[in-house]
Amino acid sequence: MTTESSRRSFLAAARANLDGAQAAALDSAKKPDDSWTPVSQLSALQRQKLNADVSELTELLAPIAAIAEPRRIS
């Protein structure tokens, strides 16, 4: 697999995860007016799920900065 196809594959996988169940779990913490429910109003189970999903998404997205970093031409 070439570097370019590897990058595209990684980005596609990241996009799939963002569109998947984790995004749905994050959206469940939103109110109908698109504001966020305060953490203090979430149940312990909701907070645990939200923390796990955000942690997983953070790990998944961290390498994208390096992949998408502009190349310097000097």
C-alpha cells in the first residue's frame, strides 16, 4: 500500500467512526436547541459513555494533524 493510499484509508476510517455510533452517543448529550447538556445533569452511565467516546475519538483523530500538515517548500 502506498503512503498516499494508506493516508486515504486512515482518513476514511476516521470519517466512518465520526459518522458512527460514537457520534450518535455524543449527539445524545445535545439538547433540542443544539446546546449541550451540562455534565452535572448527565447520569454516571452517560458521563462514562461520553468520556469513553471522546477519548476514543481523540486517539483516532490525533494522527490526522501529522497527515494533513502542510508541507513546507523552501
